[in-house]
Amino acid sequence: MAGLFSGSGFSGGLKISTLEFTQLKDIIYELSGIFLNSNRKYLVENRFSGRIKELNLKSFKEYIEYLKYDRNKEAELNKLADLITTNETSFFRDNPQLKVFTTETLRQMIDEKRKSGKLEIKIWSAGCSSGEEPYTLSIILHEMLKTELSKWRIQITANDISTDIIQKAKKGEYAKYALKTTPPLIAKKYFTESKPGVFQVNADVKKLVRFARINLNDRTELKKIPKSDIVFCRNVIIYFDKEMKKKVISAFYDNLIEGGHLYVGHSESLHTITNTFKAKHHEGAISYRKI
Ligand SMILES: C[S@@+](CC[C@H](N)C(=O)[O-])C[C@H]1O[C@@H](n2cnc3c(N)ncnc32)[C@H](O)[C@@H]1O
């Protein structure tokens, strides 16, 4: 996976002092829970210089003042989130994990719900980036339930801290690259090439997903998310320090129904974070269940 600051390509940037770096780092942490290592100084210079010039400011010192005191600071704090996070994602990312999710968790859940007559599944995709993850989950549900889907109430709540990325997700238009790990038959069935090289996710897939900008560091906002059967939070907590990881995982615990499932990224683990979930090891994936 690309690093936290991949892709800016800006050169000839402004310099940040050690004190300014610490101040900016604290602002970012307070805002998003994202923890910046001191070796990220150069990358901060690289990413923020363009934005500082865009605001007609001259230095990191002025930018920090702006973030603290300007009347537009709220909007800028949003922008900040776009600058510091990587939104790297793709459809059907981590296929082995999705296979476990489909053949174990979802299949069993669907069987149990059919038996109980409660045809309802709620999923939360937390840190959804440009929508590839929640739309993938919607496609999987379409494939599992087929014509039966119309009898079910499926709700996929998808959130990200970045306002721009949520706008992109709502549009549902993607370059071919986003489909790089999507089985070709699925791509054909659920996408339309609306313009050359632009793939539009079909309306039925979109219908199950509700997007909103939410900061995982804001406990009050998190409480508004409907109770979930399943939470996906993949490749997000990797950017948080231990305290923030604990906070976020405990919010997922509270959000999940009894026996609900949590999926984190391939390189992420709850091992030192909590013992309130039961880990199940599968070939190529770990799934967690609320106990
Ligand atoms: C690498 S992407 C992962 C996307 C997707 N879950 C996946 O695995 O493909 C990480 C996403 O987490 C979001 N993010 C980071 N900190 C966040 C926070 N405090 N609240 C909500 N989203 C956050 C970023 O904006 C980014 O879109």
C-alpha cells in the first residue's frame, strides 16, 4: 500500500520548522486521530506547500495561525483531512478476505435471518474512501441474494472524514484502474462504461449505500450510526496511535449488535487493542466477532 502522503508530486515547497511540525502534528491528531511520525516532516512540506500558497499565505507559521484563528478554520480543517490521508482503495480489495466474509459470515447470517424471518442486514463501512469498498459489499449482497434481494432491507452506511472523497463516492464513476481486482464478469454486470475509460457503478448497487462525511474521532457523530450487523474498517486504523485505535474499536463494539462481525485490514490486528472480540483465523484472513 502507498504511504500516507503518496501522490502529491509538488516540488519547490515551503520549509517547516521542528516547532511548527509539532504544532501541525498536534492539530492533525486532535482533528482526526491520525498520528504523524517525526520522519514525516519532508512529506508534510511536500503536501501542504501548494495549499498554503493557494490561500495566499507565506509560511507554515501563517498557516498554523490560520488553522487556529481564522473564521474559515472549520472549512480548512476539512481540507486538512484531504491533505493528510491516503485514499488508496479498489473494488474487491483483498479478495481472500472478501471470500471468507462471503462464504462464512454473510452466508451464515443470511441463513439465520431467513430462519428468523427478519430479512434485514445493516453494514457500516467506516473510512470508505471513494466508495469502492461499500459498493463492493453491495455487489456481494446482490450476488448472494439475487432476485430475493427486493424482499430484504439492506443498508450500507459509508463514511469518511474527507468531504471531497465522499462527493466522489456519491458520483460512483471510476477509472479502469479501480476495477483491477474485480472479476471481469462482475465488472461487466455491475458497471457501465459511460464515457471512454469511465466506469459508472449501476444504480441498483448505489441504492443500498448511504454516504456521509464522518470523523471517526467524533464520538457524538459515531453514536448516530445505525446499529450494525457487520462493520468494515479496513486500512484506516493503521494511521492511528494506540489510544485512538482503542477509541475507534470501542465505538465499533458499541455499534455492533450482539454477535456482530468486524473486519479490519489485512495488516491490522486487534491483538493489543482489545479482548472484547473473538478472533477467528481463516486461510488468508481473520474475522472478529463481538462477544
Ligand atoms: C486507505 S483508505 C481505506 C479505504 C477502504 N477502507 C479500503 O480498505 O480500501 C483510508 C481512508 O480512511 C479515511 N480516514 C482517515 N482518518 C479518518 C477519520 N478520523 N475518520 C474517518 N475517516 C478517516 C481516509 O480519509 C481514507 O479515505
